[in-house]
Amino acid sequence: MVMKNPWLDIPLEDYEGHMALPQVAQAQMLAQVFEDALNRYLPASVAVLGCAGGNGFDRIPSATTHRVVGIDLHPAYVRRARERYHGRIPGLQLLAGDALAADLVFPPVRLVFAGLFFEYVDLAAALSRIRRCMLSPGGMLVSVVQLPSARVPEVTPSPYTRLGTLAAVMRLVSPDGLAKLAADNDFSLIEDRTVVAGGGKRFQVQDFRLASNGPQQQRR
Ligand SMILES: C[S@@+](CC[C@H](N)C(=O)[O-])C[C@H]1O[C@@H](n2cnc3c(N)ncnc32)[C@H](O)[C@@H]1O
């Protein structure tokens, strides 16, 4: 029997309420890292994996970024992002579904943003799909992963108790392991830094560039 993904039982209000709590403060951190990446790499097109309700979309500079793809597993999150940003962001394409599914396709972009996304998917499959189907040669992948903490549980306790179910599917991703797998997929690590959210949790931000000759060859 296929287990239902626990994300599908979490209302967006709960997720966003949790992420904005002062003791969590991860929505602001993710939006800031996204904005910094857009300003640094000036991509003409961007895809946001696990975009939820469009956190950070209000910071997309339409002068430089002309096409935006947002993908999330949860159809209600995507609907809300559409209500918020349809008509406000030129070239916006919002897709509901598993970002790694073969039938979820869009024209390749110049920057893929994966903010607290790799924790919830098969990392090797995700990197391979990003390389083969999502990024154009020479494009950037910017990833944010959560670092282990001796003090705070992986999902910070909060009044939004439904988020507790995510602990069953969330797996911390080691930045070194991510960098190794990324290298296997023709990505070079060009920037690596730690950021601390207002709530005190630490996160690793890694910027990778895909080889400019693109996917070398089909891998198994
Ligand atoms: C921790 S949240 C990160 C959200 C967002 N980046 C932000 O700034 O708030 C992870 C998101 O990934 C989505 N997600 C989980 N697995 C997914 C998958 N296989 N494909 C697409 N989205 C997925 C969840 O629904 C959730 O919205």
C-alpha cells in the first residue's frame, strides 16, 4: 500500500503560521536567501521546488527574471500561490504534483531554488532530474538544507501540532553528501555558507553551477 504523503494533510495556514513563528522564523530566512540568489545570478528564468504558497515570490525582480515556475506537491498550496501572484508575476507557471515525477515537465530554467526541499525527497533522484530536465547548461542550483542541532528537534515544536507528522518523512541532508552527489551529476560547488534563522536553527546554503556542456550522458 502506498503511504499518503503527510504534507497533503497540512493546511497552508498551519505551515505558514509555523514558519513565521518567532521561535522558527524560517519563512523570512528562506525568502532572503532566495532574493540574494536572484540578485547574485540575475537568472532570466527560475524554478522553485516545493514552493508552498509562494514564499519569497514577492521579491522576484521582473526586470531581470521573466519566467517563474513554482512546483508543489500540495494542490491547495499551489492554488493559494496562484491567487496571490497570478497577474503580478509575468511568465508565472504553477504546477501541482511530485517535482520528481516524469510527467511534471517545463522548459529548462537558469536557476533552480530548493529551499528545505531535499529533506523530503530522494536526493539522488532529485539531483539527476534537476540536471536532466530542469536546468539549462551552465544554470545554477541554490539549495538550503537544515543542519543538525543538539538543542532543537528537527521539526521545532509549535502550536501547529499537525506539522509533527512530518518528522516521519523528513531526513536531514548532509551538505557534504549533497556536494558529493551534486558533483556526480556535473555540478560544481561555487559557494557554501551557513545561515542562522531568527529562531536559532542553522542552515547550509550551497550554490552549484551545472557544467556548461550540460548533462554528460544518460546515467542509470
Ligand atoms: C519545508 S517546505 C519548503 C517550502 C518553501 N520553500 C518555503 O519557502 O516555505 C517543503 C515543501 O515541499 C513540498 N514538497 C514535498 N515533497 C514534494 C515533492 N516530491 N514534490 C513537490 N513538492 C514537494 C511540500 O508540500 C512543502 O510545501
